[in-house]
Amino acid sequence: MKILYGVQGTGNGHLSRARMMAKYFKLHNAEVTYLFSGRRQSNLFDMEVFGNYLHREGLTFITESGAINYLKTALNARLLNFAKDVATLNLNQYDVVISDFEPVTAWAANLQRKPLITTGHQYAFGENTPVAGETLLSNWVMKLFAPSNISIGQHWHPYHLGILPPIIDTSLSPKPCHNAYVVYLPFENQQHITEILQQLKPYQFIQYSSELKDTNLGNVALRKANHHGFKNDLCGARGVICNTGFELNSECLHLGIPVLTRPLSGQMEQLSNAKALQQLGYAEVMNTVNVDSITQWLQKEHKQLPRKMPDVANHLVNWILGGEWHRHAELSHSLWQEYSETNNVSISPPNNYQENLTHFLPDINLPKFAKRLYSSMPVNITPS
């Protein structure tokens, strides 16, 4: 089986999941080609596990000071270039395409009628999933950004049958506490974050961002984003202050690390994550990053129990390679049963638990504008 695996490069959560999937694909000697988009290739790091990967510009959101700038997002979206990337991606050599919310591979697979499996947190949003900040634009993005009719969602609770627990590195384990709080707020102004942390003198912080250089400023250690250093500091952290992406919050749950999280303004996924975390009692939420909110959280006594996650990546890779993609219900049920037994908790699904995975698009029917766009592509464009 030859696989093309598309990964959305915006943020590091998709990359972290892909690293775990790549580990198990490699153990099975599976033929997998990885394609990344949504981030400049020069800004990707620790990519050795993916071998000779492909890169496309793709689509992404422009954020400024913790909020999505929709005007700049629209102005910077090179849709004709995206359409060309989709039209020229030749899938003839692949048996199946996998997309972790990556649009080039997903749209190419739909147009070329290749088997497509989409997996990721974005596909967990359905009838019973907590949702906040929903707009017509956010609904359009979630449904059409990387569409599929075989969707494997991931979340902190089985809101629908077919949702899996989070994919994380289950080898992560708590280490002796280094008495510092890890701060990862990649969508915020980093200088502003440092200035806020420096006002909290009794506490030590390790601030990570791809924009930073390794240095120490009083009680704040600045660190350039990197995979191994971040994981090491995370495992020994007293607590974590972060945006409300899915992957890091999942790792903190697994490790039992207290979390103060700030959802990205105008981003439905992060606002919905914040709502779910509050409902489940897994984290505290602040609407803006400020001294008072952080101080109040730091002064509280935190008792966060670890929520050990099963090795979802291993099971998911086996399921993909097994080829029986209609048997998604069994995969979901077995993983949540393992989660319940490991953590000695009872997981109660909603009353109208759905026995299907087609929460978004039961039958992909591409919009008329998309069909017109691709039918009008110049005839000299050939797949490469």
C-alpha cells in the first residue's frame, strides 16, 4: 500500500501527530510520502522522521496579537496558486490519501476520486461537540478546508461514535519538577508576553516561540521552538500557560499538568476547545493574557490528575493498513474502553450517539465554484 499523507503546518499540533504516525508507519515498513503546507518550508524544524517530504504553499490564517486578521488572511490567500497545486498533484501512484486537515491533498483526492481518510481534531466537531464562536465563515472553513467522507475525529471525550482519544507521544512521563512554568503562546506578541511574565518575579517561566532566540531575561528563560527541548521542559513543568490548541492541552492532560489557556480570538476551534476544557474541568481559561489572570491562577492550589491516553497512533496506523475503513466504530469503542480502564473513569456517551463518521459531509459534493475553477485550469498544466 502506497500512501500520501498531507499535514497542515500551521501550529505544531498537526506536526506532532504526524511524527507519531510516521513512527508506526516506519515500523510497518509502509510506503508513505508526506506533504506539508500552511507554513514556509524554512520554518519547519525536526523533520528527519518524514524523509524526503513534499512541500506546498497551501492555505493558512494570518494572526496578529492573539487574533485572526481576516482581511490579511483573505489578501494573502493565493487561491490561484492553491488551485494549481491541487490540479498538478498526481495521485496515480498512491493507493490512499490521508489528510490531517491539509487542503492540497484532500482536494486533489476528491477531484481525482482517490480513497481519502481525513483525521484530526477538526473532524470531531458534530452535533454533540461543545462549540463556541461559530460563524458562517467558520462553518464554511471547517466543512470545505479539507473535506472527506471518511473522517476520524479526535477529542477529549467521545461526543460521537468514531471520535478517538488524542494522538500524543505516550512515552511522555512526568520528570522531577524544574520549578518553572512553560509558556507557549505562539499567536501572541512575544515581547508583550515576556514583559507580562517579568512582572511576576516570584515565579520562573520558560517561554517558547519560533520567533525567540535562546537567552535569559531575569525570571524568564526565552527558548526558540524545538521539538525535543520543549518536550523535556514540558515533562518537568509546574504548569503550562498556552493557547487553546488541541495537541499541547492533550499532552498536559496525559501528564497531569495544570493548564491556564487562552483561546485565539475569532478562532472557532480554539474557542470551542476552551468551552470543552471548562465543561470537563480539565483547564482554566482566560480571555486575554494579563498579569491579574495569570497571578490568580498561579496562586491557586492545583490538583490535576493525569488522564493517561492510549497509544492511538499505533492503533490508527494498524487500522489504516488493514484496509477495512468501514470498521471505524470498533476502533473508537476499543480505544475509549482502554482509556476508561487505564484511568478508572466511566465514559458516558450522549444519548443520540451516532454510529457513523460522516459528521461533516456524508457525501462529498464539491461546490460549483470549485468545479468551474478546476475545469478552467490551463490545458498545459500536467500532474507532476
